[in-house]
Amino acid sequence: MSSKTERSAPLMILVAGPYRSGTNDNPVLIAGNVRAMTDLALRLFRASHLPVLGEWFALARSFQKQVYFRYEDIPPVR
């Protein structure tokens, strides 16, 4: 099996990292943490994997509880 010609099956990969840890709830630092995890998720997606961030699940749950966020507070994906 040649690693250059054959690829493994796509995987669902949990991307974990600090979200608020070490930020003292500073939104700029939190956004930096989210951006780092999102950048890695994009790299995994481009490699044909399915990245998942725990925060994505948490946001869905918070919407169920009718906790709303402003769209402009969501960091852009680059």
C-alpha cells in the first residue's frame, strides 16, 4: 500500500482546544481561540474529513434554550 496513491477513508474528527480558558472572558482572545480551531477545521475539511467543534454543538443547544447571539459576534471563516 503506497501512502502516495491511497488515502484513508474520511473521518469525523473532533477539534478541541481552549475556548475561554486563559482568556479572562476577553472576547478578542476568545475569538482568537475560535479562529485557531476553525482554521484547523477548514484544513481537515479540505483533506476530505468531517471536522466538528464542540462549540458548534453548544451553540445549537443554546438556541434551543432561546439564547441568541448577534450575527456580527460570530468570527468570520477565512
